[in-house]
Amino acid sequence: MAERIPIASDHAGFEMKEKLVAVLRKRGFEVDDLGAQSDASSDYSDYAHPLAEQISAGKAKRGVLLCGSGIGMEIAANRHKGVRAATIWNPEIAELARKHNDLNVLVLPARFIGEADAEQILETWLATEFEGGRHQRRVEKIESSTMPVNSR
């Protein structure tokens, strides 16, 4: 059974998202396109939260978000338990984020990278496995934190 990967963007990431949906399908993934469905102005949080909720609830192992800078999507997605989202600008960081941080939500800054770069970042992120070991302990510490973020 093919892995299901949810993907979403706001208006700024719409065109690139459409290209990446095709890449994912070509690679054999079941794609759950959560929108946006056009380049009409929209709010990134309306797309980040539903995707992150799927990851948090265990309905998908990993997902992809796109917006202009990536930052809004990243912030919104990381509000959900178990989500480790980061804005990734190149394949090397995509590889390290998977190996060392078990990055489960790839966020792409659509206004700052080209389509070829986005595809290469996606391919690297998909192909890279989490190393575990000492990195597992670190990820567990992220997930087990009970201290409110604002009190640090």
C-alpha cells in the first residue's frame, strides 16, 4: 500500500504545490491535496493546521507545506503535538533534518526557491531515513517537554 502524503499551500505556494503533487504521484505516493486550489489570496494557517493535525493524529507519517517564505506554515504546524516542521532551502539541510531531527513536515519557501530546487529538496527528504541513536534521544526530549514554551 502506498504511503499517503498530505500536501498544502497558500496562494503563494499554489503553483509549486501543483508541480510537487505530480512528482509525488509519479513516485507512487498517494497524495492528499488539502489546498489551496488556486492562487487567490488565502491564509497559510487555514492549510497548515489541517495538515499538521493529520500528522499529530497519526493519520499520515509526514507531509509537505508551501507558502511564500515558509515561516508562517512552519510556525502554525509546530503548534501541534508530534509535528516537527522546518523551512528547508536546500537538499543538504533536508537530508540533515531527516537524519538528525526526524523532520516529518517539510516546509518549502515557494518565493525563494525554484521548482527544480523544490523537487530536489523533496526527493532528498523522501529518500532519507531517520538515523535514530543519539538523535532519537534528542527528538524524544523535544516531544516530552512539559514546560510551557513561554516560561523558558
